[in-house]
Amino acid sequence: MASESELSKLQAVKELIFGQEIQDYDAEFKDIHKAIDDNKTQNAQDTIDQQKALSQLEKAITTRIDRLEADLMKKLTALDNKKTDRAKLGKMLIQIGEKLQDN
């Protein structure tokens, strides 16, 4: 097995030959990791913003549907009332016709 002094000599030679390249790669990897972390943070914030927007849209749509449903029910009730009035009018016309026949 190599002694510690031989290992340190090998380390020094390795550093001389590859030192700058290793430092450049380390710097690139750090930059890449920082970009990935920044993207993760931005994606998380975008997801939160999209969820808020979706929730607001859902509330707006629900409110609109509820309002339209209420308007529809009012109109249906008005139609029912008109039909009821027609039925009453028909009955009254029949009664008038019967009275006219009796006289």
C-alpha cells in the first residue's frame, strides 16, 4: 500500500494536471444546481399562483351558475303562473258559456 507521502505527491500531480478543469467542472455543477433549485422554487410559486387562479375561477363560475339557476327558477315560476292564469281564464270562459246557455 502507498504511504501517505506518496498519496500526497500523487494528489499534487493530479492537482497540477487536472486542477483547473476540476474547478471549472465544480463551478459549472454549482451553477447547474443553483439553476435547478431556482427553477424548483419558481415552479412551486407558479403552481401556487395557478391553484389560486383556478380556485377564484371556480368560485366565479359557481356564483354565475347559481345566479343563472335562480333566474331560471324565477322564469319557470312566472311561466307556471301564466299557465295557471290561462287555466283559470279557460274555466271562467266555460262558466260564462254555461251561464249564457242557461239564459
